[in-house]
Amino acid sequence: MQDKELIARGAECVCGDLILNRKTVGHYRNGQFIITPEGADILQNVVDVEAVEVKTPTAPKAPKAPKAPKVAPVEAADVDAVDATDV
């Protein structure tokens, strides 16, 4: 089972040698897996990683434009019509 753990960590088998991070961590010989001291050290070093919730940043809201003041409707004043013939 040691070889399965090393493979799960990213080790690859090349010509009967199990290699992880450019180090030989084990050998496959006569159908058996033989772990190297480097491989045993890697298996002893268990790193616990704690999951942290990541909050996505929100875009700042644009400031609202000021509202135009309400103006009361103005009624048109009664204006006498100008006749062009009067001039």
C-alpha cells in the first residue's frame, strides 16, 4: 500500500523505479515494492491542510446620481395673438 500512497501524491513509475520530485522513492523488483529511505521520509511527513472559505470580492456600487428637484408645472399665460398685418 505504500506505493499507492506515493502514486497518489504524484509519483510515477519509470523503468521499475518509483520517482517523486526527482527522487527515487521506491523500486519494483520481482513483483514486490521496495521503499527507499527517501520514500519512507515522504510517507512520514503528513501535511494537514485546512480548508478556508474564500469570499469573492464584490464590485463597489456606483454612487447614485442626485435626483432633479420637482418643479410644479407652469401654466401658459394668456397672450394676445400678434397679427402680421398690423405692423
